[in-house]
Amino acid sequence: KAGVTQTPRYLIKTRGQQVTLSCSPISGHRSVSWYQQTPGQGLQFLFEYFSETQRNKGNFPGRFSGRQFSNSRSEMNVSTLELGDSALYLCASSLGLGADTQYFGPGTRLTVL
Amino acid sequence: QKEVEQNSGPLSVPEGAIASLNCTYSDRVSQSFFWYRQYSGKSPELIMSIYSNGDKEDGRFTAQLNKASQYVSLLIRDSQPSDSATYLCAVKGSADYKLSFGAGTTVTVRA
């Protein structure tokens, strides 16, 4: 069974631009969660999508948004990029909402210049 | 106060020794606790989950939970160089079910 895939793996943007990251969950998994990982703040929860609806949200500004499609694939968008948005963005898929076992993708490394 | 706190490390242990990792959490009502391992440059992978007070063993790994003390730990017995990684403690919130992670403890096993 294929694992979680994320595209692109690496991205370089400049301040003020926007970016869209994509995540394809494991086949049959309906929940996708997004996390930001930085050396200073560690791994922080962004949001969780299930059945195309955002079910849970972390403490991030409105510049961070996401969506989920009917095939469970998910995208997250960051608008008006700031230097502090440079991070590894990880998505994790699980069978259902709030399911205990989450499988992480390889991540997208975003660098904002 | 952070929701999940771990001993910061880094922790260096000789091969064959026991590595002991500690984690405390603030949500008194949390019921689900996890340990993830993250190798450098890789994504986290789940290695243990624990839900009841006491010990849970899986191979060389033992997770211990004490809900009264809001404390969860991970023991790695017979540590191997391949255990060198960052270990993340995660707690599922009782109200919103989101996972909160500790900052992680980096373990280095010396051959």
C-alpha cells in the first residue's frame, strides 16, 4: 500500500508570495492533518480535514488555510508569506476523524527569502 | 505552560544501555498518548501508543503512563546505534482530539 505523498518536496518563495502544498493520503484514509515543524517551535498542529470539512484548527493566523477534496486529497495554502513561515510542512493521514494512528508524509520543506 | 513538555536532552547513551525519555502533559483528561521517532531529515513514525496506566512493552520499547502524575515515559532497552533519533511525545486533547507534541528529545547511541 502506498504511503502518504506530498508535493512538492522543496519550495523556495519570497516574502509576500503565496504557496499551495499538496497531500495525498493513504488509500482508504479519510482524514488529513497538517503540521508545521520548525527548530524553535517544534511540531505544531495546523488543521484537520475529514469528509471535505475542516474539523479542527490550531493556533495559526488566517493566512494559513486548507481544503480537502472528495478523494481525500488535501491542499494547504499560505498567503502573504513571511520569513517565519520557513518550515517543514507535514501532512498525516488516518482512517477517520480523531483516529489514533497517524501516518506522516515526507513533508514539504518551504524556504521563504 | 506548554501542553506537552519533554526532557530537552540531548541524551547520549552507550550501546546496550537503557535510554529513558520523560514527558509531562497539562490536559488532565487526556486519554491517548503516543511516542514518535523521527530520524534526521525524515518524518515522524509512530512507535508506541498507550492509553492505560502502567507499562506497555513492544520489543525493546516500554511505554509507562501515570495519569495521576500526568506523566508518560519511554524506555529503550539494549539501545542500538539505529535508535539514534529524536523522540517526540504526543498527547491527544480530550476536547478537540488534536495531537499536541513535545519539543522532542534527541537520543544518540554511542557504539
